[in-house]
Amino acid sequence: MTPAPTITSATKIRTGITISIKTSCFACCDEGNCVCVMSQYIGYRAEIRPCKEGGATNTGKTFTPAIDTPYSRCVRERIILRIVAIKVVTGCMMNNKNTLLQVRDVGFRVANTTILQHVDFCLSPGEFKLITGPSGCGKSTLLKIVASLLSPTEGAILFEGQDIATLSPESYRQQVSYCVQTPSLFGDTVYDNLVFPWQIRHKTPEPEKFITDLARFGLSKETLTKSINELSGGEKQRVSLIRNLQFLPKILLLDEITSALDEVNKRNVNEIIHRYASEQNIAVLWVTHDSNEITHADDVITLEPQGGKMQEANRG
């Protein structure tokens, strides 16, 4: 007989609750102050009631998951889940309209190698969240999965409540912008790159905006007509970022984008990205090793190597 998952601990974080469960389940706060438990071990998602917001349940009672909830559509029999201890907090609610992105128990394997496992977090408008960890722990892989360039082997990514696997790639990538450590520029000049986002949207480009954006990132107006082959690594990175910000996305994914910049331009780019997040309400998910960037983040997600446990810490 399959043992029931047992919740053993709960830790409060800014975006919800992190819960350790013996059978590798994950639980998070849902609307209506209930708890959703999603388990690979028992093969389905179940909803558990009741839990009061801000309260703790430590009664050892058992509850039967509701059958008719969206989180338990796959349920074909009643499974009893035993609650040991849980504290429900206000945070990332599964049906919260303010949540842009939900990463649900995401895992990724290549052949017999586990790169990511049990990655769970949410991202809200204006939130600045960093991903860090040692080399080879899957930081860039996670960002590619969120960008819909790779498909997770386990779990799901939800954008505004919809699984990104069901969304049009073109539509999704216009709302979720991805900047890589080594950017790819195309065409002959910087202008060719900045005009591209306008062309694919069938809009008339505004060269004056290009010049303003270049200046904001410490580049002269003459840069606009420069050949891309004349640009330094740091200049290419900034041009790529400006290109991605021509039409403001809802989520900005950044992979080590300041690695080729000197300290002055690194601070400048960092400040600009923070300003976009706060003033334009853009959610930012940034892979970095930079300690200064980590210090100024709302939350930091730390990945362990070989698919080890994910940790999330509130910096706010």
C-alpha cells in the first residue's frame, strides 16, 4: 500500500510557503486559505482543507482531498493525506491574479543525469528575483525552461495561469524577454538590431527613442550606425538589452548579462534594471554570481549542484 505523504516542516518566505514533505511533495498557499499538495510520489495533485491563514495545524488529523478541484482532476480514488505541521501565510496564491509566473515542481534530466529537480517559486509584477548557485547547478537551464526554449522533464511553468506549453511561442516571447550572457546580434549595424522588434510588430520605428535608450545605457548616438563587428563584448550586451526593452515585456529574464561590463557600467545597468522593475512593474528573473546584485534583490533562489535542493531566501 502506498504510504500517505507527510508534511514535516513549513518555512515562511516572501512568495508563499516552502514545505518539506517526506515523499517529495510541494505545498503552497492557495486562494481561500487552503493548501495544495502536488506529489510525484502519488501521481496527482490534491487539495487539502481546512487551514486558517496565519494559523498552524498540528493536530495529526487526516483529511481527504476534494475530488472536484482543478488541482485534483486526475484523482480516481480517495487518498488520505496526513498533516503533521503547517503554517499558512499570505503569499503566492495559485489563483492570485497578481502572480505572473508559477514554476511548479520543475525538474530537468538529460539521459541519466539530473540537472534540476523540485524547483518551485512564483514571480509577481515588479518583483526582482535572482537565481544563484555554483557552476553546473542548472541556473541557465532553468532560465531557458522559463523562456520556453527547453521543456521540463517534470513539472510545469504557468504564465498568467496558463501552462506555457499550450501558449503560442511568438506571443509568449513578446511578453517574456530573454537576454543571454553572450548575445547574438544580427544584420550589419546596431540600428538593424534595434529596429527589428518594431518590424516584427509592424510598427514604425522611432530612431529618437533609440538614441535616448543608447544614452541611458552609456552609449553615444554614433553607436546607432556602428557595425556590430566593431562593438566590444560589453557594448554588444547593452545593445542586446536595449533591443529587448524596445517594447516592455511583462517578465525580463537575464543570464549573467553584466559579466562583460566594467564596474561603472555594471552598476549603471543594475540600476536601470531595478528602475524598470519598480517604475514599469516588470518582473525580473536574473541569473548572477555578482554579490552586489544579490544584495539588492527581493528574493534569492539558490540552486544546488546535481539537482540538489532549491532554497529561496527573502531579502526584503
